[in-house]
Amino acid sequence: MEILYDRMLTEDVVFLEIKRREVIGRDDVVRKYYEEHKEVYEKQEEFREKFFERLHEKFFLKFGFDKPLLNILSEFKEFKERIRTIIAFKALTSSQEEASLNSDSDKIGLRLHPEHFFNHKHFEAFLRHELKHISDMLDEGFGYKRRNKLGNLSPAQENVIRSRYKMIWDIFIDGRISREGEETVVAREERFREFEELYRTIPHPRLFTIFESVWNAEKITHNEILEMAKDAKVMTRRYSRGDEKELKEEEVMLPGALCPLCRFPTFNWTKNLHEEEESVLVAIKADYPWWDLRQGLCERCLEVYKLRGEWLRV
């Protein structure tokens, strides 16, 4: 298995390390770097870029920045027969960091931010988490598919499903890493808070039960995660404990459920309806006598009734 580092990544990491060492005090390695750096300028101009690339690769390895990836790769024996090449590129921001698998499933691409190399513990946790994604993608039992039919959805709805899918998969991965006795890239409590942000309408006790079930799951497939991401009711029924009546009441305002007024799927339920002006609520009840606060409504419908009330007062 060949491991390659992009020259922009090695150059930036080496530059940061040289500056770090200079703050502490110049040492022999720093002096050697500047000597060799100066020698490159003595080469013919058309060859300098290649010599700089070799220089930074040499010091990247000399400083041991290849060790974290090698350490984590030793945990993934399944890559030995399946992966031919790993290429590490520079990520411009930490939010761009990720691991990806090519269509032939024999090359891994890593996008890494240079500063991440200087937080050794977190860097290894990040690499382990990302490569666990790749391991799942290679696992036939997981059944990963690159193209998935999401139905006739708007871009916003597709983004919500992708965010949910990623979150459920991340929880499933972190749970396994934790049981292996390794550090997770995000603490369990923080991961639950992120989960809560995506599913704010599910009551906390029930959501915590779901989270714990996914965290402790031994096996979940790609299709199962996708179905849960597409329809939160699938997730609540799979992992919640409670009778059917209770579940139905709680599922009313799940993201993606139908607004009882306009009957369109909504991901933006109105919050704190009881604090709205009574005249607005009375107007809604006049048009929909069967409706009550517990059923909720989408933000768009509430906005319509508020505007109508303002227009009538003019």
C-alpha cells in the first residue's frame, strides 16, 4: 500500500514545524533545513519546484509527521488487500477535512488541515473515525451505495437527509470506537447535543434512548441508516420504547412530517405556539376546528395567518 502526501500539505506542515522550533530556539535540524532550502535557489529555476517538493517531503518524514497515519492504518488490516494507494491532500479549513474512497474502491483520499498534525491525540482520533467510514464502505455487510434514490425532494430536504445520515453513521462509528477502548473524535455528550440539534422536536428522554441504541448497536446497514434519515418515524419506531399511541403523538412534529394545515412535509415546525397572539390561534381554529396546539404547524402557515391578521387590522 503506497502512501503519498501532496506537496502543498508537506510544505505547510514543515513550515509550521520550523516556525514552532524557532520560537523555542534554533536547533541543528532547523539550521540544516535553511541550508538545504538556500541550496535549492542555486538550482536552475525550472527545476526548483521539484527540489523544494523533495526537501519538504524529506523534512516531513524526518519530523515524524507520517507516524500518526501509519499508527492508525495498523488497526485496519482489511485495507492491506483492498487498498493500493492513500493520497493525503491539504484541506484549506478544518471543515473540509474528510476521507473518501474512489469508485474502484482501491484508493483513499484524505483531506487534512496542516495544523491538525500538531494536535497528535485528536489527529489520531480523527483519522480513526474517518477510516472507520472507509472500512464500512468496503464491508459488504454494510452494503454502502454511492447513488441513492431520495425521491422528488427539494435541495433543502436532500441536505437535511444527508445531515441526518451522516449524524446517525457518526454515532454508530463512535460507539464502536469507544467499545474498542479508543478515543472518539467527539465526546459522547457533545455527539448527543449535535443529535439533539437535528431532532429538536423529539422529546429528550425518547431521543436519548434512540441515541444510546445507535451508539451501542453492533450492526446497522447503509439502507437502514438511509431509511432512518429519510423518515424519523422509522428511527423512533425502531429504537423507542413505548406504546403505539404515545409514539403517534410524539411523531406528529418530527422533521419531515406533514404540517396538519397545508399537508406539506416540513422541517421547520413553529416553536412556542402557546406564546403567539390569541387572535392568530383563534383564526387558525376558525378554519381548522379539529386543530389544537399539540399538533403544531409549519412556520410558513403561521406566517400566513400572522400576515392576514395584520392586514385585517389595517
